[in-house]
Amino acid sequence: MEVNTIYLDNSATTKPIKEVMQAFMVVNEQYYANPASIHAMGVESNELLMRAREQVADILHTEAKNVLFTSGGTESNNTAIFGLARSNTHKGNHILTTEIEHPSVLESVKQLEQDGFDVEYLQVDENGVISLEELRTKVRKDTILVSMMHVNNEMGAIQPIFEAAKIIHESSRAAFHVDAIQSFGKLPISFNDDDGPDCISISGHKIHGFKGSGVLAFRKKMKWQPYALGGGQEFGLRSGTVAVPQAVALSKAARIAIETMNDRAKKYRQWYEEICTQLRGYGDEVHILSTPKGAAHILSFSIRDLKGEVIINALQKRNVIVSTSSACSSKQTKTSHVVEALNIDEHFKNGVIRISFGAHVTDEDIVKFKQVLDEVLTELKGEF
């Protein structure tokens, strides 16, 4: 890949920052012993692991014993959904989620549905946001789990999770799981509020950390069915030798993400508005799926009667990297379930492009992107 490539696919994955890579290398070189071993080197590794756990707990305003390290967002979501649902069948079997969740949530609840659980899906409006009134009507006394993403990975819609939490907790004994994989480090989220999520999923590689690292954190101790059985690591909830370098790197990435969150958010919003202004100039040929009320780091739009792959390839030839609506669905030929849920015009369904900002993006990159985008759209569509 060329040095001057402009990478605008940070919602798919991010490039690790230097401080995180350095921490990862030091731990691999010097603290490689198994943290479960009782010899001195194992004790050192375990102390480092506990320090990483405490740092994440401090950021999320919970206790270290409530922070579980995982292999990433998919495992965190799977673990939360299966663990909470299967351990609370004495309370009921009703599960609520939304129609625009990540596949790691949707496929999990589909499996539970096959196992006999009663699953319902909340709809979203044209802005990708749920109705709190619908949530209020669908939460039942036998609801045991509600799973909802904070920020949608395809078009950036922000769900009202704190308002939702109040409804859920007032109307049921359900656990409220929030997929914060696209929001952590971009928007405030923690267990600090009087009411909010009961558990939160985080992914390391979305915050300039490493793939293969994640967190599932809890507000308090909860009734739980372990997802991985074995030696009893991670408080007996996730057996297997703990990857200390990944845990340390994730805690470092998380701390940096929180420290720089406000400054980055201002910059992302500036870029978002600049690009939206340009897109509006193309008139009816462009449909912007994202909204100003959504997350600033994700901007999705569609070009009338053009396939997303055509636009991506044309941009890539000019060293600009973007994606279709989601990296998880970009290799599939069918329309994204998120795009379908938004009920947009048929002429725009196949041409959805997502650009997403990250720490390595510069003002110069955005200037260049806008220039290249204009060239590509003029080439593909003619003069506007």
C-alpha cells in the first residue's frame, strides 16, 4: 500500500498507535509468563494483567472484578447474550433487540430463538433510532435480556441507551447489554450514571488497539453461565490462558482514546460537516443516510443508481480507502439489513458508501478526499 494512501475505513478497523504497539512489544518480550503460574515470573505477569484490568475498570467506573478480557467485540457480544440469557431462564425467556444490530448480536439471538427463547426486534425510524414508546410497550415482566448497540456501525445512529435503561429497569428484571464497540472512545459511556447499561462490549481494534482483544464489563456482579469452560481463568467466566499483551495494549488504547476523545470529536464533526456540505451540492443524485444527530466519526451516503463497489474501486485507484456500509457485509451481494431497515429509495440501496474517521486522519486527507470524490462522481455520473 502506498505511503500517501488516505484511509477512511476506521469503523472497520483502525491502525494501532505507536504507544500501544510499544506496550504490546514490551509485554511480549519481558512478561511472557503465564499469569496463572505461581512462580515469580507468573506473578509479575498477573500483576500487569490486574493493572490493565483496573485501568479499564477505572475508565468505565466499575470494579476490576467486573472486567472480563475477551478476543474482541464478537466474543464479547456472544458471551453477554448467551451467558445472560441462559443463566436467567428462571425469570423468563423473552429477549429484546433491534433490527439494525451487528451480526454478532443478531446471529446470537437467532440461535437462542431456535433454542426456544422468545425474541422480538425493535424497529428504527429513518434516522436509525428506536422508539422509546415501542420499547416501553414491548418490555415485559418475563423479559430477561435487552441487547442494543450504542452507535450503529453502518450509518452512525446513536441509540438513547440511558433513557432505554430507565424503561427496562423500571418495567422488568432484564439485564441491559450495550454493544459500545463503535461508541467507546468517541462518546461518553460508562457505569457512572444512576441508570444505564448493565454490561458493555468493547473492541480493541476499533480504538487503535489490536485485533484479537476486547472487553466485556459489568456494572455489578451478575448471575452468569460461563461461555468457555476449562481452567477457570477470568473469574471462571472465560477459561483459557489470558493474553496479557493484548490486555495491556487494550487498556493503553482505551486510556488514550478517552483522553483524546473530546478533541477528536470536534475534529470529526468539522470534517463531517465539510463533506456533508459537498454532498448536498450534488442535489438529488446523493442521499445522506447519516444524520447530524448521529456519531461524528461515521458518515454514510449513497449515489443514485450506482453500486457501492464501483465507487470504492474508483476511489481506491486514487489511493482513497472507504467501504460499503459495513465491512462485515461488504462481500455479500444482498442489501445490508441496516439499509433495508431505513426504508430508503430503491435507487439508492446498492450505492451506500461509508467513510469513517480515526486518529491518523489529517485535515490534508479530508481536503484530498473531497477533491477525489468530486473527480470520481463526475467521472461516473457526469456533470451535476
